[in-house]
Amino acid sequence: EVRVGGKLVDLTGVEFNLLWLLASRAGDVVTRDELYAEALGARYDGLDRGADIHVSRLRRKVTDAGLDANEIKSIRGTGYLLARR
């Protein structure tokens, strides 16, 4: 279950896995290879943008619930980072 400011956020299983991974490594960059392996259970081929779509949807859902849009940062050419509070 994910809540932002007490508000329940409805996430898919993949979105939850992505958020869990990013939160467990808050402040550190999580590479696309790691996102695919640990959250999606697949191997990143260097071209697939599937994780980006999932992160985009995750970001939209948590920002709609009140999280600052800059909390989940895209690190160009590398992956993503959940900012530490």
C-alpha cells in the first residue's frame, strides 16, 4: 500500500515494484539495467522504453496525490533517482 500525505495511491504491481526499488535506494541513481532486472524481472536491451513509461505513470500518480514532481528524477542516459527528504 502506498500513501502520499495520507492519501492512498492506486498503483499497478510494476509501479509498486519500481517505487519500492527507488525508495530502497533513495538518493542513489538506479540504472535502467537494475530497474528491468529487479522491478520488471527482465533484461534491458538498451532500446526498450517500457520502464520509462512505467516510471512516467508512477510519477503522475504520486504527484497527483501530492508528492513534489521533482522527487523522482530522470538521470539522462542512466536511470532514475528518488530524492531524499
